[in-house]
Amino acid sequence: MKIGFTPISIEKYVEIHLRANPGAKRAEITQALKASLADYKNGVTCQSCGNPIWVIGSALAGPMCFTCITGEAIPEDEYEIDEACY
């Protein structure tokens, strides 16, 4: 299990994302998350350090881990797609 993340379904995350980003398109963010999750399941790793990717962050930033995207070591109060947490 990925430590520190709060598991969330794609559908629930999309709702949160759309509330915070009213100009975003549901279909586009859903597709990006599904593609990023598929990459994770296929073993794609962070292009910078080789660690497992952060599905949610990678959907927007490309295949990278939480630390390389945010500069933070531990994801406190951050979401990750539930299928990538276990």
C-alpha cells in the first residue's frame, strides 16, 4: 500500500477536481486518470527517479512520483486512486 495517501475512486476524484477547476472537462480528466492508472498497473515508473508513479499527479504532469511532482517527501492529506493504493 502507498503510505500517506487517502484512497479515492476515479469518479469521486473527478467530482472534486471539477469543483476546484470549473473549466476542466469531465471526459478529459477521466480519460487522463484512466490512462495514468493503466500506466501504473503496467509498471511505468517515475521518469525522474524510477519510483512508482502518483496516478493523480501523473494524469496532469506526466509519469512522475509524488515527490518529484510536489517536492514533498510524504503525501499528507493527498488523494491517490484507490486501485493504486493496494
